[in-house]
Amino acid sequence: MSPPVAVLRYIRYGQVRRATPHVVVEESGEAVVLHVPVGTPAKFPTSDGPAVGPIRGQTDRTWTLRDHVWERYRVLRLIRWGAGHSLELFWHAEDDAFAGWYVNLQEPLRRSPAGFDTDDLVLDVWVEPDGTWQWKDADELEIAVALGRFTPDEARAIRAEGERVIAARPWPTGWEEWTPDPSWPVPRLPETWDVV
């Protein structure tokens, strides 16, 4: 029997900015565990540059969505209710070797008719399998502040959340050897994926 599918959406200014169907591996009162297999179709914003900024001639308030297919990695997202981040495990598509952990700083997860909603907070952390880490997109967070998406205080709070996760070092997670059931179908977006 196939597990349920839920769409994880990034909602910004009342619009869907990104939508990806996920296999719901586990759900409890504490956390949700979501899987994106290679080959999963999704909707991503059209982008010729950074996620925010004048390079695209936008102020990150309008966008169009394009079809996207997960190709480089399969991903397992561990999201605690109320947390300002998700902890994600990445495996390479070509050989399923563990690639590392990704701390996606985001709004706390909330339920939606499609599955789960959040929004990306730009700054992220990449952690190599040996535990070394680096910030990602710190320059884009500065641009987001300059464009008025975040106040300086909000940007400091976003960075502080990342620093808390780095200090806690919640990796390894115990999921590093996990593999999905090969009989599970690739999840698909339902027709109502864009209804907010």
C-alpha cells in the first residue's frame, strides 16, 4: 500500500511560490517526515538569477511558475512543528550515495488543504557528510533586507535560527541509511495544488 502524498508549498504574499508533492513517510504531533524521490514533478519560480534581487528586475513580489523535475538528488525532509527550519538529507541521484544535510531556514510549518505550507527565509546551511558546514545565500538575505522583504531585525532572527541549529548539530539524524520502498509511485501534484 502506498503512503499518503502531501504537497509542500512555499506561500509568499498570498501566492504559491513553489509546490512539490512529497511522500509522507511519518507524521506525528512532533514532526513530519517527507520524501521527494528523483523524478518528482514540481512547480518552481522562473529564475535567471538569485532567489531575490534586482537581477531579475523583480522585487521578489511577483513571479511565474515553471515545471521542474527533481533530478540531482532524492531528499528527505525532517520538519518539527513550530521550528523555523527543516533539516533535509540529500542523496545523489546517480548512485544514491549520501551527499549531506541541508538546513532550510523557513517559516514554521502549517497545514493546508494541499498538505503543508511554509515559506523560505532565503538563508540556508549546507553540511557535508564529514560535518563541515557553510552558509548559503547570505548575500541574498542582504538583498532581501535592502528590498524590504525583511527588516534588519528579522534578518538577524533568521541568522540566529541558523546559528542555533549549527550549535545543536542535529546530525547525524538516524535517517542516513533510510531508503524508500521501491514500490512507491512517484508523487504527483493534485489539480488543486495552487488553491491558497
